[in-house]
Amino acid sequence: MSDDSAQQPGERIASHIAHNARVWNYWLGGKDHYQVDEQVGDMVTSMYPSIGEVARADRAFLGRAVAFLAGEAGVRQFLDIGTGLPTVDNTHEVAQRIAPDARIVYVDNDPIVLTHARALLTSTAEGATNYVDADAHDPRAIVEAASTTLDFDRPVAIMLLGILNFVLDTEEAAAIVRRLVDAVPSGSYVVLTHPTLELGGEGNEAAMKFWNENATPPITARTGAEVLGFLDGLELVEPGLVSCARWRSEAGEEGPLVAQFGVVARKP
């Protein structure tokens, strides 16, 4: 990535409007955000006090899912769509600790994320990382760009953590997943998290309404049935669709019940 490519998107960053990537960074204890992100983040927290726990649980789920895929499942290629701002234990760090030859492509079309993308491009000598500036609404462009780093004739883990909730039309979201799955061979996986109103969290619905009125991009919750609809034809990995904090949580611990689904599914 050239210096020019890193500088160009800065002109598109709207620092006066709260943005998901920065607010999420704030909830995770990061420093890459503005005052408006803190203000909106604090208001959402006042309405839905467990949102910080959701953010942390989603991040921990990523670590466990990638560890399973790189370890037990033997996956060596990861396509992480909707990357967000870099933090600790990014996908490539978890995967390459287990499998140094793992290859990872990050995808986002957020200028904020692009300005920080170099932090995602460190790699072991045996493996590779790359960053693609592309929109989740255009899976064909994503696959085409990622194919310079990933071999789509070999299994790929498609990571869709907290991204489909920004595709407001459910049929369109399902079509995106379907096109991505069609591009990868048998033995590939889909890893997905998604907010829901079915797992409790008083104030969650009101907080989402506030978000949609005061921040970007707009968000939607979905039912478990709708989330499972994204995975038609795939085999769910145990324990199936659960609160993301409870997907293969640490030994002996059930994990909290957070209002965010987590699931891993395999393409047969």
C-alpha cells in the first residue's frame, strides 16, 4: 500500500458524525475515536448498559473461532470482511500464532479503517496479509481483489463479524453470503456474528433507534431464524447458533448471555 493510498481517504472522514468503527473502538477501550463517538457511545451505553460487554464478547468470539479454524479445522486462508479498526489479536495474529503459513485478506471500505490498515499488514515470513478497500455489497469485487493473495480453489474461512447488520435488507444480506459461499470450495467456513433482540438486553431496541438517528451506518437486529437463513446449505459447527459469548467459551465457563449471535458453519 502506497503512502498516497493511505492519505486519500482522509478527505472522506466525517469527524462530526459518530461512526461505528470508531464507537466500537471506544467501547473496546481503544484510542482511535473522536469526542462525538464518545458522546454517542456513552448515550448508547446509558440506554443499553451491556453494549460494552457485547463488543468484548464479539472480539473474544473472533479469537476462539479463528483458533478453531486454524487449529482443529486446518484452515489456512481467511477472508475478513468488515474488518473494523485494528485492535489486539486481529485475525492474522491469532491464525499465524497457530499456523505461521496462514494467509489473511482484510476487507473494508471505511476510510477510517484504511488509514490504519498498515497495522493489519504485518505477517509471518511463511504467511501473508493484505487489505482490500471494497464494499461488502459487492462480493464479486471482493473475491476478485482477494484472489491476488488467496487461492479460491482451497478452503477459505469467510469472516462476517458484525457486518451483515449494516445490510438492512435481509434478502440482500442473504444474497451477499450466498455469492461469497459460491466462490469458495467444499471445506470452507462462514463465521458470523449478528445483533438480535431475542437474547435479552433491556434497552437494546431503543439504543438501536437512537444509533440510527445519530450515527452511521444504520443498523438492524435480526432473529435467529433470519441469521440461520444466511447459512442455508451449510453445516453448523457445534454448538450451532448461540450467544457469541457462549460459542466454545473457556473450559468450565458458560459465558454471559449477550444479545449478539455467533455461529460457525462449514460448506460441505
